[in-house]
Amino acid sequence: MNNGNARDRVIQDLRGLAAVAAPGAQLPSVRELTARHRASPVTVAGAIRQLVAEGLVEARSGRGTFVAVPPRPRATPDLSWQTVALGPGRPGEEEMQALLAIPPAGAIPLSGGYLEPELQPAAALGVALTRAARQPAAWQRGPAQGREDLRAWFAREAGSGLRADDMVICPGGQAALSTALRALAVPGDTLLVESPTYLGALATARAAGLRVVPVPVDADGVRPDQLAAAFARTGARLFYCQPLHANPHGATLAGNRRVRVAAAVRDAAAFLIEDDYARDLTIDGEPPPPLAADDPDGHVVYLRSLTKSTAPGLRVAAVGARGPAATRLRTARLRDDLFVAGPLQQATIEFVSSPAWSRHRRALRTALRARRESLLAALRRHLPDLTGQPVPRGGMHLWVRLPDGTDDVALATAAAAEGVVVFPGRPWYPAEPPAPHLRLSYAAAPPDLMDEAVRRLARAFESC
């Protein structure tokens, strides 16, 4: 007997009966179906289970099988009260959701802040996590501030200015940034930021109730004279900065400005939050040391994430400071989630301590260079008016100045309709943007798609 065919016959029989019977009507018993289709009771029971899972029939213990009664339609809920209870929305939330949105099928992503899967060391991370998960000690509660060996690794990466005891492990760079802002400021305080700056920093600062004040940047990074003036005018005690391959504009703080920026922060008796997200994303030359490496008096709060240079799922970062600021960072982390999962921490230290980490960084540098050059070549072919701008020596993005009068938001919308995802420049500014820009990411799509992506972007230009 072919049980597969018998099962199908039973299912079709019951479907036909249920289609013409009233809801709640009883269907033939297992015994009847067994005889009718010359099937075993096990086969009949399996067919009934499948139809129960589909919601077509109901099996009532001791009574038999019945045509399912459709659920009573629920009244449309009235959630309008939440509008009053929640109050106004927080600025930046829609932009953050757009930044993290998954591109639609068929679209070429020139936006996003993570490596394309092909560039991620998924196999090496999987091996490290498998080993960690098999060790019972990894599942136990460890130090709230994180594993000592992992903290020591992050401290060494920051230079000689920080020790393991100064660091706190966090579940990703965004969490580390949120911790730093809440630990070092209170609602109503002023936060100075580069303009433009990381969209997530703006959203987090505003959600924390901070007043965000922009400081201009150019091709050499933040302008020290304008930073000193902003400290003097606002009385701010906190400055958020990405000195290396800043997101979105790509500039690296020039060597002759590092001392002047440090002096401006020191003279204001302020903290500088150094977001060193791109240390492993340098393409040309070697990156300068972190500002934290030359900070004897504890003005620099150092933040380093591994997510951008590995994979979105490796939510591991660290934030560090010296003195009472470090105590406040540890306390703030405790209030959030107590500690980061032990297996993830152990897998991370195994990965960054292995030869696979060095191999990944070398391969990543080569791959990012190829993608950056492919994107630049495509721009020269299809949108030559957008070339001739500073090319970042690392990171993931090109910050493209658009012709005056261009509506960057409308252009991004038109590009999406053409099947290429780009991000407008406007949301990256804490105040009015001086000019329209696009942020074009070269890390989220393979080189062989860059030409087609820019071709689609050129069509969007024509339609705007």
C-alpha cells in the first residue's frame, strides 16, 4: 500500500467534505476513513493532523473530527488613546529605521552600515562561538564589566592611555554610546558634535534629552578653532567625535589638529567621546593612534566596536574612561542589562586572538579598496559631475556633494524607485545642512554591481 497516496486521498476527501458542510459539522471517523481509503489508522491520523494545523478541521478528544468553526472576528481595536499618552515622537527615529531597513528584493544597496555577508568572517566566528558554547563556564555569570581578557584586548587597542579595569564591555557600539551619554550628561546638558555626524549619535543624544550643537568639519576633520568657540559659547562639557574615517563624511582628523582639539577639550574641562568605529576599516596606509593613547588626564572616553568590521550579529563593543567617569560608565551599564552574554564574549576574544582575525583584516582591506574603486569608477562614467571630491582613506562610505538646489531626500526616493538604495545627507546634520549630499556605501554591494547601481542613480537624477 502506498501510504503517501493514501494520505493524499484522505486529505482531499476531508477537504471536499469540509467545503460543503456547515462549520461544526462532524466528519467521518478514523475507522470510516480507514475503510474507505484502505489506509492505516496512522496514515489517517496524520492527514487529520495536517488539516488541523491548517485550521480546516478540529479534532475533539473522544468525540471525533469536525469542520472548524471560524474564529469570531475581533472588533477593530481603538489605540488612539496612545497618541495622548505617549506625547510627541522623538526626533531621528524614522531616519534610524530607514537606515536599518532591509533593501527590497532586486534593489542594489548603496546604503547601510554593515559589511555585505560575503565580507563577513562568518565561518571563523561560527567556529569560535561553537567552542565557547560547549564550555559550561561561558554560561555562568562573569564580571559585570565584562571578561578581563576581553577588556584587556580593547585597552591595548586604545593605546597606553587605558587599562583593562578602565573598560566596560557593551552589546554593540550603539549601546556603548548610549551608556556614555547617559553616564556623563543629564537631560538639558549640551553635547557638541561634528557636523555632519553619525545619525545614531544624534538620535541617542536627543532621546537622552541633550541639546545638540554642531561644530563644522572640513576635509581634515573637525575645526579646532570652531570647537573652542563652541565650548566657550555654550559651556558644554561633552564633545562626540569620530577622528578616524568619520561617518558620514569620511575625514580623518589631521595630525596638526589632534593637539589643538585635545587642548580645546582640556581648556574647557570637558570630555571627548572618541568613537573609534573604523579602526579596522582603513584602506590606505596605517591609521593614526587613537586620541585616547595620548590622554594623561582622562579627558577622552574611548569607544570601540567590532560589529562594523565583522558582522552585525557580533554585538560586542567596549567603552572606557579613567577616574570617576569610569565608575559612572560601569554603573550605567549595570542599570541597562547587567552584563553581556558570556559565550559571545568568549567567542569574541578567541576570534580576535587567533590568526583568523589578522587574515580577515587583510582580506577586508583588499576587498574594501576594490569596492571603493569600483564605485568611484562608476561615478566617473555615469555621474562625472559628482567626482573630484575628497576620497576617504578608509571606512565604508563616500560623502558625495550634490549640485546646489538638488533635493537630496527626493533624489533618494527617486533612486529607490529605480532599484538602488542611497541615503540622503540631510538627516546627518544636527542643524541646517550647508549643501545637499548623498552618503553612498561601498561595503554593502559587490564590485560587479557598482556600475549598474550608479547607472540607476543617474536615471534617478534625470527624473528629479
